[in-house]
Amino acid sequence: MTGDRPRSAPPPHAGEAAQRLLDALSPELVTLLDEGSATMFCAKDVTGRYVLVNRTFVDRANRRSPREVVGRTSHELFAPELAERYEEQDQYVLSEAWPLRNELELIRRHGGTPGWYLTTKLPVQRDGTVVGLVSTSRDLATDDVEDQVMGSLTRVVQLVEERLDRGVRIGDMADAAGCTTGALERRMRRVFGLTPKQFVLRARVDRATALLVQTDLALADVAVRAGFYDQPSFTRTFVRLTGETPSAYRRKGRALAAD
């Protein structure tokens, strides 16, 4: 460890840890982020407790007000598999004093509807010490993707859908769009908010979620039809992106559909 590297804060009392983080944040921050209904925001202290959240986060946590969130941990608000993933991310950011940027995640919105988000977490430092982190998760609004598709990207979307179970190369996507791979990445980031690789991964998981809920296919068959190498790789990727195993997702999805 070099002398210039930020230090993690010692484990203080929960109230003291929260105050350290509050002192390091601008009071206008949450007010500003409350203006964006498509972005979840939270700040966590080094004990893993929420210190600040915006209205969108409150809704995501299925609570009525920020008072029901502040002071709690992920495990007190979310399903165990989700909480475990969130806290693994938090520990990395806090211990390494290093940001986690644009993590693609499938998150259940308020009411149980799944949606794709890009999550970024940044360490917060005060006087060279890490005192907490701030996090945003931006809703990619995939329900409206078709309305956003323009020009050559229509052919890219069709190509991905047609070849999903056989594998899709970035070069083939660029050829379909009639541009270089660099230009394709810029266009897809502008329209979808995703890199080509992230777009393909999202398409695979989207197909898998539909097959899990709408069919009785075995998990191995779902994996193949969604373009994954095998069932273990499918399960690992699915858990990483959704925080749930395919079997758990199938059970919950069918339960919601039956209500």
C-alpha cells in the first residue's frame, strides 16, 4: 500500500459513521437527484447502513418514506441474494477505494416488474479516508427501446435476435449496421445506453427470463436457447446480473403472473 492511497475508515459507531459521510456530502445532492425519477440514488456509510436515499430508491425498496430506509442495511430491505450481491460490491468500493462503473443489473422495479439498470458506485473520501460510498442505478427503460431504435441499429437488433442462440460477434453487428466497431459502440451507447457486448448479454438474459416464466423447459434447454455456453455459465451469469438463481426467478415470476 502506498502512502497516497486513501485509507478505509476504522469501524466507528453507526451514528458516528453516518455523520462522517453526511459531513462529506453536499446537502443539495439528494435534492437534485430527486428530480430524476429514472435514477435510484443512495449513500452508505462504512458500516453498510443507508444514510441518504432519493424517492426513487424508496419506491424500489417498497417503503413509504426515506425514514423507513435510512439507518438500515441491504439485508434489512432486500432479498438475501440481492443484499449479498450489493454488499459484495460495496465492500470492493470501500476496501479498494475504487469506483465500480456501469454494472449491468436486472432489478425488480416497484410492483415486481423486472427492469435493466446501469449501476455506478463511487467511494467518498474525507481527509484521505474513505468514509462511505454513493451509488446510482439508472433505469434503461427497456420497455421503450423499440421507440428509440433508429436507422441502421434496427438491423443490429434483428441480427442479435436471429443469432442469439448461435453466438453474436461484435464485428458482425458492425457489418449489419454498416459502420466500424467503434462507431457501433458510440451509436449503441447513445441509443440504448449500453455497449454492444452489454446489449447482447441483456438480450440473452431477457430471452432466458421469458423462457423461464412462460415455458416448462429444463434449465439446460433455456441456457442453450438463450445463447449461453452451458447451464453452469448461464446460472453464474444470471445470478450475477439478477441476484437470483434461474429457478428462484421462475418461481417468483410465475407467482407474480398468477396474482
